[in-house]
Amino acid sequence: MLFRKNVAKFCAYCVHAGKTAGDQMICSKCGFVSSDHNCFRFRYDPLKRTPSRLNAKDFSKFDDADFSL
């Protein structure tokens, strides 16, 4: 969920951090840190979070009669 209250407090999701090369983030408060770093200045930015993809539905158990009127 994108807007849940109990989000993990990582720099990858923080307003103050920006992505650099690899696993590194640059924080306006702490400098260069890893993406799983956390600090007390954390502020959640929902636009930095990428939601997980939904699994494709399995329709193989249905036959043509299930989809006809």
C-alpha cells in the first residue's frame, strides 16, 4: 500500500534524500548514506515508492462454457 501509516523509515522513501549511483543516496541532512539508512529527520514521500506488481490471474481452470451466456 502506498499511503499506509507504518511505512519503513528508509532514506529511499524520504523527502530529504535523492538517489545517486548504485545503492547510495544523498541526504540534505546527513550527506551520502545507503538507501536503507534511517534517521530521526525522516519524512515520508509517497511518490518515491514504487508499488509491487500484481500477479496475473490464472484463468486456466475455466473452460469456454464459463465465459458464454
